[in-house]
Amino acid sequence: MPSPTTEEMTEQLKTLVTGLDDAFARFELLDETGRVPSTPLFSRLMQHADAAKELSRTAVHLAAVVGIPDADSVVDREMDSKIRARLANVAEHTLRAVDLFTRTAETSASPTPAPGSAGAQRREGRMVVDHASARAELRRAAEATGETITLLKEHAELRRLLASMLRRPTTTPLPPQPRPRRTR
């Protein structure tokens, strides 16, 4: 299978950013009163974890296939390394989000302490922190993916510029060659 072009890679990364941003915006824990709902949240929270898992799977796949095709120069290899490191970071953030959403679901499934008790407050606080942390991981993943897109575009522009410079004939005349001196 041939390597994807820079444009194809950029489009795939844009799709990932859209999915990450959408998940960040949609995945809410608190109800309209700003509290954790009293009804069981387990299935909804597991849906958050499942969606984050799919985003993570996409991030891991892109980390494996996205890069600079034919990275033969030092600049290409350096940029390829930066892009791959950034995408590994995206995968790491999405995997953390899966873990945190799952932990939130697990906490929601645990026995509910008496309402208003210190145990109930700790449980609710743990759920809020874990869920907010999971959403923050999705946001960080989206930001890192956006930075990767910028790196790809900048590198493609640099390659185009260098290619056009190498094709263009020089406009400045070369200095005349010194003539050998005559000896008598």
C-alpha cells in the first residue's frame, strides 16, 4: 500500500481533530443544575469511553502511517521525527481519556453512599475530576493533532519552495573567471 500524500494525511488528521473536538463538547457529566445526576450514569459513561477508544484507535493508526514520505534529507528526517512524536503524544492523550472515562463509569457503578454524606461527596468529586480530566485529555489530543497538521503544511510548503528554487535558473551572472597571467 503506497504512503498517503501530505494532503491525504492532513485530511485524515483534520477528521480526527473534528472527532476530538466533538467528543470534548458532547461528553458532559453534570446535569443542567451543575450536579452529577442521581440516576445511574454507567452506560452513558461507558459510551464516552467507547467513543474515546475509537478516537484513540484512529490516533494510533495515524501515528503508524503518517509521516514524511521518502524522508531522505536531514530536514525531512527531523520533521518526520517531530510529526511521529506528536502523533504518539496524541495517541497517549486519547488512551488516557479512555482510562479516565472508564474510571468515571466504574465509580458511578460503585455502591452509592448516603446522600449528603462525606462518602457521597468524595464519590461525586472523584467522578467530576476523572471526567473533566478525560475531557481535558481529548482537548490536548485535538491541540496536538492541530499542531501536527501545521507541521505537515509547513514542511510541504518548505519542500515546494526548495523545489522551485532548485528549478529556477540563477538570475545573477557568475563573476568572470580570472585569466591566467602571461609570463614572458
